[in-house]
Amino acid sequence: VSVTQFGDLDPKSLSLAINTPNRNDLVAATWADIAAERHQRRATIVFALNVEHAHNLAESFRKVGQDPVVITGMTEEDTRAEALR
């Protein structure tokens, strides 16, 4: 899958390549193994390609026992601050 069009990243193609159940599950499982189990990390920030990807990643993190919060540009400032605390 080519993720560029005329030399620029094509968001739709990039989403099809990155935002897949297997890849999202792998990200969450790798985080659980390395960050949570090996280093006892309880919090992290994950940047997603777009809002849909953020929600899909959150679902994958739920599968490994985490309680993620999705923050987008539409998230209220006080909600955002509380989630980051």
C-alpha cells in the first residue's frame, strides 16, 4: 500500500496501513509487555493518526487491561487536564 500521493502523505492510505486491528493490538500488547510489566509504568501518552485511530487504539489498550482516555481537539480543557493528571 502506497501511503504517499504526489510526494505527500495521503491520510486515507496511511490510515488503511496503520489503523488495523492487528497493528493496534500489537501496539497495546508491546506497551503492556515493555512499559507495564518490565518497567511498572502505569501511564503513557499515545499519539494516533486521527480520531478514529485513537478510539481503535483505546479499544486495544482495554484488551490488555488498561483504562485509556481519548483526548482530541474537541475535548474540553478541564476534561483534558484531568485526564493528563
